[in-house]
Amino acid sequence: MTFLRFAVRRLVEMAVTLLGASFVVFGAMYLAPGSPASFLLSGRSASPAALQAINEQYHLDDPFLVRYLRWLGQVLQGDFGRSLTYRTDVSGLLADRLPATLLLVAMALLVVVVIGLVLGWIGAVRGGATDSAILVTTTLAVGTPSFVAAVLLQGLFAVKLGWFPTSGAGEGLLDMAWHLTLPAIALALYLIGMLARVTRSAMLDALEG
């Protein structure tokens, strides 16, 4: 239950973070120099009537908060808008990348469960220096941001040792899994440390009882 509460809390924190990040990014786009209409025209000249038509079509004259809430409401309904760069729906772009994303999440969860449980069990059963080493390792795992872990893992295992590819998502299930191994480990490190600690505490309580 402790780990479940922790996972729920992390999901809530993630949702709040995403909401705050979306507001900041949307605000930065709103405050950026130039106008969205000029970007849509790609530098081409247009009459005032054409500019007004673009502003009306995309609601560019609406207040910032109204535009943000409209965009947020559309996102919650599954409408992510249209990419101005790729000239296609954002939903389609996300769908193309969904298989790799789901595989990455599945691999990260598998790594968390297997390694977290094993480390927690070993630390509780063996004790002594082994337990101390696991505590130090899990503390480092919890305290290392995912992006820092990703850089370190890629630098060592992909660039220096050449064991893993440095970029791309691969083709086919096995090749995709091979490409996503390092990102999955980097993504899982924090939860590995937390699950190992929770497992260790539960095992110690069971052994002492």
C-alpha cells in the first residue's frame, strides 16, 4: 500500500507538472516576438482582410487565458490541433510514435519491478555490507534525475563501449527494445530505488515478526 500511495502521488504530481508546463509553454509562445499570423503566412505578404481572416479562424485576437482554456479543453477531448511544421494533425504524429512510447513504459515498469524487488529482498536477507551497499545504490538512484542518468548511461554503454545504439527507435519489436534499453533504465532508476526501499522495509518487518 505504501508503494501504491507513492505511485498515486507521483501521478498527481506529474499531472500538475504537465499542466504547469503547458501553461508556461503556451504563455511563452504568446509572448514571443512576431505574430502567429505571420508565421502561418511563412513570410508572404497578405492584405489586412486576409490577416483578419486568419486571426478569426485561429481565434488569435482572443485574450490569452481564453485561448489557453480553449486549447486545454480541446486537448482533454483528444484534439491536439494541427502541426504548423508538418502540416498534419498532432494526433497522427503522436499515434505514429505511440508504439515506441508504450514499449518504453512497459520496459521501464518491468525493470522497476524486477530489479526493485530483487534489491530490496537481497538487502533485507543478506544484511551487513551488502545491505549498506544496496542502500547507497538506491539512494543514488533516487537522487539522480532521469536526464542525467540517460546522459551517463549513453556516454558509457553506447558511446564508449558501443553496446547499445546512440539514437533512433529501431525497426521491429526486438530492435526497438534494444534501442530503448538505456532510456528504459534511465526512466526506471528513481522508482527502482523507491521500490527497493519499500521492499526491504517490508521484508525486515516480516523477518522480525
